[in-house]
Amino acid sequence: MEFLLNVGEFTLKAAIIVVAVVVVVGAIANAAQRQRKQKGELHVERLSDDLRDTANDLKLELLDRGERKKAEKALKKQRKRMAKEEAKPRLFVLDFNGSMDAKEVDQLRREVNAVVAVAEKGDKVMVRLESGGGVVHGYGLGAAQLQRLRDAELELIVSVDKIAASGGYMMACVANSIQAAPFAIIGSIGVLAQLPNFHRWLKKHDVDFEQVTAGEYKRTLTLFGRNTDEGRQKFKEEIENIHEQFKAHVQKYRPDMDIDKVATGEYWTAQQALELGLVDSLTTSDAWLVERTKDHAIFGVRYTSKKPLGERIGRNMNAVLSSLREFISKS
């Protein structure tokens, strides 16, 4: 028993030393990484093959051994025959999952750069878009990136499986066509701005707040000063102005829609949105892609940023610590 305790104590000390070394190395590596800009990688995946192979694998599993061998030979011949056929029309698939600050637009920008560089007139691009909206300037830039695909004379399809609202719909409406799953959330063509005001709390605690501006409307509403009716009115005008630009943007791409009816800030399920002209068809992205495997070569394009070395070491260190905790609990 004493021998086992000694072994456990030795193992624990060794683990602590390893963790300490990993922490130091990670800190040094992280500091070094901050001095260099992190570059990412562009990944291209042949989705048409993957989609077909998934269906074929299931078919093979349902057959008995003898039939399976025959089917496998037939599939090999089919793949060889398809490889010799003339190139099919190409379909590029991008994924955009937008957050409030729309930071994912940078990833989209790089993916669009790649597609525009290699695509030919007549190729298609599907963007699987999911976003509840966010900052106007971020999603406005996202919409401009999608416009580049149309400028390159590529057919752009936006597919919404869950939600494309507010800024998300600002991007989606750029497409030649919008499709959505039946219960996806669509719309919210409106503008929202809100902020707290601590003026009364500061006054209660005898705290003065000074703000100096140059320009009559440099600051309309403030967090800490006393807001005026004039400032509120000016802020309201600015919000209304952005809303009018949003409406004009949507109307440009979907001219047959009754913009005043849908630009109320409301949102709808895709089934209702279809009746209102916000989307063109009801289907999921998977169903649409599987159907296109028959006559398109489908490529998934994804740009990923490399994680800093320090972050990767930290992730490994967490794994070591978890194993150490498990060892101690069993000892």
C-alpha cells in the first residue's frame, strides 16, 4: 500500500511539473504570436462526392453480402464513367453564421475573393446563411460582399435553415433567389438602437459629468449626461434615415414586394414569408444540394483562421489538467 502511495505522489509531482512547463511555454509562445498576424487557410471540399457517397454507403449496408459485392463493382464503374464525362456546371457552397458584430464578414470576404477568382460565368453560388442581425455597417458590408458574386455574373442562391432577420435579411435579399426551411424566421426589416442613461444616478450621488463637443449634433444621446428632447428627436431622425435606406436596399432586389407592408420590424416563418414575397421557395439546404448532385459538381469553400500557438497549447493543457483531476479522484 505504501508503495502505491509513493507512486501516486511521484506521478502527481511529475504532472505538476509538466503543467508548469506547459504554462511557461504557452505564455512565451502566445507572446511571440501576438507579434505576428495570424494567417488562415482556405479549405475546398468536394461536397457532391460526399453527398452521393453517404447515400451509396447506406444502400450498400442494406444489401446482403453477395448483392453488396455486385453493387460495389457497379459503383466503381459508375465513378470511373463520371470521371471521364465532361465537366458539369459548378456550384460553390459558402456558410455564413453571423453574430451581432458581424465579425464573420471577414471570413466571407476571403471566401468570395477565392470564388470570384476561379468561377466562370454561369457558375452558381449557394450561401447557407444564418443570422438574427446586428450592426448596420457590418451587415451592410456583408451584403456588399454578396453583391460581388452577382457582379461576377454568378447565380447567387441564399438558403436559410433557421433564421435570416434584420441584418441577416439585408444580406439574404441580395440573392437571385432565397429559399428557406418552412419554420425558419424571416424578416425584421427595421432598425433598433438603445442605451441606458445614468444621469439621475450620478446626480443622486453628487457626481458631475462633463462632455465637450464641437458640432451641433456630434453627440445626440449620452450615457451619463442629461438627454434633451432635441437630442432624442435628432437621434430618432438618424434611425429613421437608416431604416429608409434599409427599405430601399430590399426594394432594389425584390421590386415586386410591398415594402411598406413588410418593413415594420416584424418577422414571420418562411411559410408566411413566401406569401409576402420575402422568400421564393420552401426547402432545406440539404434537400436542395442533394437534388443538385445529379447535374452539378459541388464544392464547399471555407476559410478558417489559424489559432495562436499559445491558445493551442492552452487547450492541450486543459486536457492534461482534466486527466490529472480524474487520476487524483481515482487515487
